[in-house]
Amino acid sequence: MNNENILVTGGAGFIGSELVRQLVKLSHVNVINFDKLTYAGNLENLKSIENLENYTFVKGDICDEKQLAQVFIDHDITKVIHLAAESHVDRSITDPLLFVRTNLIGTASLLNAAKIYWKGDYANKLFFHVSTDEVYGSLEMGSELFTEKTSYDPRSPYSASKAGSDHLVRSFYHTYQFPVVISNCSNNYGPFQFPEKLVPLCINNILNNKPLPIYGKGENVRDWLYVGDHADAILTILKDGQIGETYNIGGHNEWSNLDLVKVICSTMDDKLNRPKGESEKLITFVKDRAGHDLRYAIDSSKIQNELGWTPKFQFGEGIKKTIDWYLSETEWLENVSSGDYKTYYENQYG
Ligand code: NAD
Ligand code: TYD
């Protein structure tokens, strides 16, 4: 019999589904995927594993205390990996309260549900909170990196709500000796990412010959990590991470938005047999995002030195793999981007 019943929240989203697909390969684990299926959650992402015996899907809301209590009882949950969140900065600018509800109230409700169910017996229990490097704020251009000791300085409703959720998780550790661990990861890219985020948005728009909206001058810098490497880091922390600790996860892979989009353009030209430079013509500079953070970059030496994790994918390889996936899964792309779906930019200015 499997001896770990792991509740993954947000397992139908981009990173959550990658994690679930990796987690179900562990024979001693039952995975219970608890997801509300918002616009960002999609059970198609789990088609390849949905019939496995050690996988169960439960539709539910992390803000609903009754549903949470029930899932803990029904599945005798021993560990939680919490990814459910509203995750897009642009949406947080138009609807900040939704982010407070899901990311703050939701995380508090989940912590409380685990606390009630575990009744102070924390042997072999774990509450793993998956967070973002955006809680640290914005770096100047240069070589400074976010470490686990960098003070929090969130600057968007999204990052503020994630920062608040991290504080709640730490408060449970200090107040109740609750068995928590936190990871803060940089920007992810890879298959199954909803095409409102920069990388899949560009791939989708190039396919459809639509403009590629670059906020401001495209100078802002992000540290990009392949999603499979993020899931691998989460599994590493799950296995060897120390209770009460925080681990930064990043790719040492900084790109300005403009340079990143140019790489996507040239790779797409190759793949689509378009003349060199064709896709770049779609680049369109648009009004900057309000409060746009200049630079994020992660120092991941703690997880590398203490737990032996390093990213496996070089950026060139990861981006080709990602583009190949979107080109072979055009139906997925069409399904998620049909109906009333509009990108943030189209909603504001389209
Ligand atoms: P996503 O938006 O693709 O998926 C979020 C998932 O959460 C969806 O399946 C959605 O249905 C579910 N969800 C939303 N509200 C819910 C609720 N109230 N109850 C239950 N489920 C709900 O997000 P993602 O990009 O996969 O990010 C997952 C986590 O990782 C988030 O916590 C995010 O803050 C964090 N993170 C993301 C990145 C990134 O680059 N995408 C980087 C670092 C950390
Ligand atoms: P995004 O994928 O939204 O991630 P985050 O804001 O969490 O870093 O955006 C990545 C970068 O790309 C960010 O600096 C904003 C920029 N961006 C654009 O220039 N145009 C776009 O259409 C989008 C969605 C993002």
C-alpha cells in the first residue's frame, strides 16, 4: 500500500500539472489533485496520467473550508504541496481582490484545514508552499541576486498576495511548530502554460501572425527556468528539504524581454520555414505595465549546495522543446484560447 497521500492544490495548472505528472511516477505516493478549474486549470493537461491508480482528481476551492475538511478526511492527507493561486500579474492589476481571496484567504484556509486534520501530530507530515521570486521585489540592473535572506518588497497585487501567503505559512511554523517548507522560484516556461504569459503568448501570436506586445522598451529582465526543472526541484525539496527552511529556485538564465522574444521569433521562423526575420516584424512596443518590476534574478546556491539540485535543461534546448510542444498541440492551444478568452493587452487596449 502506498504510504503517502499527497494533496496537490492547483494540479491542473501549468506547474501543478507538470508536478503531478512527475509525482505519480513515485510508487509510494498517492496523488490527490485539488483544483477549482479556473480559466487556468485544465484537465486536458493530465490526460496522460488520469487513469493511474495512484491519481485522483477532486474539484474544489481552497477558500472553501468544508470542501477542504472533506478532502483531508476522504484521502487521509499526509502531505500538502500548495500551488493553487491566481498567478498572472496583469490580472492582479485589474482584479486585486481576487488575488487576496485566492492567495491569502485560500492559503490561510488550507493551512488551517491541515492543522485541524493533523491535530498536532506532525510526524511524517509536510506543508510545502510553492511561491515566487516576485515577493523579493525588483532588482536594479547588475549582478545582485535574490537570496533566501533578501527582505520582502512585493510591488504588485500578485506578489503582495504571494508574500502575504508566505508570511502566513511561516507564522504557522513559528506559532504551532507546523511542518512547513517554502520554495521561491523564478519565471517558468514550458508546455501547458496558458497563453497569457509572455512565452506562450508570443508562440501563439506568431502562429497566428498577430502582434507581439512588448511592454515599455522590452528592457525588463527575468530569470527563466524550464518547468520540468522546477517540478524536479520541488521533488528534491519534498525528499530532502528541511522543515522550516526556504529554498530559492532559479535557472541562472537572465534575459531581457526583447531578447527573449527575438529568440522565440528566430526559432519559430526556423520551425515554420518562414524567411529569417519574418516573425520579428510582429514585435510591437506597447504601453508599459503599471509598476513593472525591472529585474528578477535568483541565487539558487542553497538548494544546489545543500540538496544537490541543478537545472537539467539549457535554455536553448528548453525553448525548442517548448516551441515543438506548442506546434504539435495546436488543438490544446485553440481550445484554451477560444471563446471569450482575451489577453490582458487586448482587454485593455484591443
Ligand atoms: P496557473 O495559473 O497555471 O495555475 C493555477 C492553478 O490553480 C489552476 O489550475 C487553477 O484552476 C487553480 N486554482 C486557482 N484558484 C483556485 C482555488 N481557489 N482553489 C483551487 N484551485 C485554484 O499557475 P502556475 O503558473 O502553474 O503557478 C503555480 C504556482 O507556482 C502558483 O502558486 C504561482 O504563484 C507559483 N509560481 C509560478 C511561477 C511561474 O512562472 N508561472 C513561478 C514561480 C512560482
Ligand atoms: P509574465 O509572463 O506575465 O510574467 P511575470 O510578470 O510574472 O514576470 O511576463 C514576463 C515579462 O514579460 C514581464 O516583464 C512582462 C513582460 N510582458 C510583455 O512585455 N508583454 C506581454 O504581453 C506579457 C504578457 C508580458
